[in-house]
Amino acid sequence: MFKTRLLSGIVLVLVALVTIISGGKILWLTCLVISLLGLNELYRAVGVESTKKRENWGLACAGYLAVFAHYLILILGQESYSMVSMVFILIFIMSVYVFTFPKYNAEQVMAAYFGVIYVGVMISYIYQTRMLEDGAFLVWLIFLCSWGCDTCAYCVGVLFGKHKMSPKLSPKKSVEGAVGGVAGAALLGAIYAFAVSEHLMTDGNPMILYALICAVGALISMAGDLAASAIKRNHQIKDYGKLIPGHGGILDRFDSVIFTAPIIYFLAIVLM
């Protein structure tokens, strides 16, 4: 299992390197595909989409079209319309609900709209961060915060963890691990800033700024991890999927990234 997980992790890192360094349409398409796959996992988990009843795919298809529409707005450079589009997406999904009534219940409709934002919109901030000034460097903070925090929290938790952070939701996570994860992410951010400081356009001290951004991002990433776990617990599933050997599904690997990406984007705009 460890070997499989390690090899899958290496492949993920290589894909991230190629797509994020390339940026532009390649990263846009990658984020779109990841969003659609993740949305499919969520819809199956919460009952919006069923593998057994093909006639119940209408609401899920509306969600997929909504995510594609959001990404189309981004690639056309019309980000200012993205919030307005959320209103029209809600109307679109509700229209499917009304004109197919009583095929779906209200809980499925709310989950369908939630999925568009939770998976599609949130993951799109990886692409949006990459498109910022210094975005080629800032975008890596998303992964330093989430995956870096996860690794540091695990190591510190194994060595020093005594106090359970969320015993019912995630009994293996400790308060000591959480502190180690935040501190580790901040340290990684400072080291990363030092390494790329010659290429940054910021007027402030990049090491302090990047450390601060990573520390805040790490806190948010833990909330993202626990949120994804809570959904799985509510629906009594172990993993969202089996797409990534040793890791599970897209949402199992990107659960913390989903929360971190928009936070890094907004912090970069405010602080940089």
C-alpha cells in the first residue's frame, strides 16, 4: 500500500509540475477535468447521481454544465461575471428540479448546487491564482499549505500527539499535530520565498508574507480536510473513489486544496 501510495504521489507531483508551470489553457483544462471528476464523486456520494438509474442523471448533468459554464467565463477573461453566473446557475438547477418534478427531492437539488461551488468554483481558484501577477510563484503556496501542512501534522502527531483534535470525526488527528502542521507550512512558505525572492514583484518582505499566507492557509486546509471527512461520515463511505491508487478519489486527495485555493487567492490580492 505504501509503495502504491508513494508512486501515485510522485505521478501527482509530476502532473502538477507540468500543468502549473505551463499555466494558461493547459492548467485551465486540467482544473476543469479535476473539477468534473470531483463533482462526479461528490454527486455519487450524496445521492445526486446514481450508477443504477440512468434516468436520474438529469440533475447531475445540470451541475456538470454549470461547472463548465463557470470555467468558460474564466477562460474568456470575464471573472467579474462569475458571481452573477452563480445566480443563473441556481435558477438553471432549480428549473431542472421544477420541470422534472417529482423525480428529485429538495435535498438533492441543494446538494447539486452545493457541489458546483464546493468542487467546481473552489478548485478553479488554482487557475485564477496562477493568472495573478507573480501567480507562477504564488500558486505553489496552495499546495505548500495543504499538502505541506498534512505531512508536517502527520509527523508531529505521530511523535508528540496526545490530545485529540476531533475524536469523533478524525480520531487520529491531534492538537499537537495541528500546531506542527501550521508551523511547518509557515516554515515551508518562508523557505520557498527565500528561494524565489529574486523573481517576486512584491514590495514587502516575501519571507514574512509567504509564511503568514501559508500559516493561514494551513489552518483553513485542516478545516477542508475535516469537512470532506464529515461528508463521508454522514454518508457512511470510506473514500470518494478509487481513481488515485493508494489515495482514493479526487476529493480524497484535494479535500484540503479545495479550501486552501480561494484563501490563497484572496490573501495574495490583499497582502501582496
